Amino acid sequence: MAKILPVGVLLINAFIWGVSWWPLRELQTAGLHPLWSTVIMYCFAMAIVILYKPNVWRTLSSHPQLWLLLLASGMTNVSFNWAVSIGDVVRVLILFYLMPAWVVLLAWLILNERPNRFAFFRLALAMAGVLIVLLPISSISLSSALSQSLSFADVLSILGGFTFALTQVLLKRMGDAPKEGRLFAMFAGGAMLAALAGAQGLAQGWVSTLPEVNVYWLSVAALLAIAFMVGNAALQYAAPRLPANTTAVVMLTEIIFGSLSAIWLGAAMIDAKTLLGGSLIFIAAALATHQS
């Protein structure tokens, strides 16, 4: 019974991230590019953290390793928010949740945690799922098939999952850094990298300018920023109170929340190939929650 509340709170986190595609697309419909949405949301979140801890920004100089966390987390948010705004939501979530497979390799390289045979099996299972999702049914060669079927949203999804895995590994390595500093670095990364990418895109003409400020999109952006902060607070509350395996399993419900909401609102389609490949990735991620 003592675990019911933490699990319920963690489900709130998974729900928020799983359905975040909808407000992000609403903002895009209102003329706000996903990069500008990300900048606005995370600047708002940074301001809240600074109000709580006015000198929190100093941790970036006292703990230089936080800059790596800033870059990894920033790339994760930019990639994920952009991908779910323009791509098939189910496909984006499936490819993003290659994350546990990437953790196997990154933990080996960064934390010197050598994977065992079971870890390599999970990695192979996840990669097989990706190939099934990405490759067309009639493909002559792997390279030509991937070049034809890999969309920009797919690339963003895979990149976001990789940098999310890197973020998790870095958080484990940076356990001595202040909690507020880690949180601030992650919010700052989202704002800074989105701003840099947006400025570059604006100069080259593939990102639109900020629309005229109106109450609607400003309210949606503020509410989404608050929702992300609630989700983070939920994770901070639940994770210490649950076994790591339980936390990881519950977090996988993000795929379910996102997929069901996207199908319901007509933002995604599931064919047999996507279902099969996604199932392999989901199984690999679930297996990653068990020690062997």
C-alpha cells in the first residue's frame, strides 16, 4: 500500500510527457515553432528555479561538469519537442525509447560498467525493432532503404533518445552536484540549445519568426512549462521511494499514454510493421529494468 502513492505520482509524470505532443502542436498551429516553444517554456522554468535559489547559476562555474549535462539535456528537449511536433507521435515515441539500449553502450564507455550477455541481447532486440519500424517492406539494400524511409522526425527521435540516455548516465556520474544545480542546468540546456538552433534556422529561413504575442499561445506555453515542472517534481518525489526497476517500468507507460492519445486525436497511425518493431523495442526497454 505504501507504494501506491509514489506509483500514482510517477504515472502523472509519464502522462504529462506522453501527451505533451498535443500542446506543442497547438503552439505550432498558433505560429510558434517548436524551437521557440522550447525556449519560452524553459526560460519560464529557469526563472522559477532562480526565484527559489537566486545563486543557483553559480553552480555551473563551481561544477563545470554540469555543462555536459546542460548540452545533453538541452539536445534531448530540442529533439523530442521538435520531433513530436512534426512526426507521427507513435513512431517518435517508439524510436525515442531506444534510450535503454543506448544506456548499455554509454554506461560502458563513461561509467566503465561492462555489459553482460543479457545486456547485449537487449541491445540486439531493440535494434531489430528499429530496423523493422524504419525499413520499408520491399527493400533491396539496407543503406538505400534507410535513406528513403528515414525522415527528419525519425532522426530527431533517435538523437533525442541517445542524448536522453547520455543525460541519465551523466546524472548518475554527477551525484555530488547540488540537486538544484542539476535541475537548473537541464532547464538552461533546453532554453539555450533551442535558442541557438532557432537563431540558426531563422538565419537560413527554415524557422519562422516569433508570431505576434497573444494570450492564447502565451497561456498554453506557460501551462506546458508548469506541467513539465510538475512532472519533474513528481519524478523527484517518486524515484527515491520506489525500486529503480519499478520506476523504469512505470515510465514506459509514457509510450502508452502518447500512443493512445495520438491515435484518438488522429495524429498517428499504427500498422503491423510499426506494432511489431515497437513491441520489440518496448520489450527490450522493459527487460532493461531487471538486473541479470
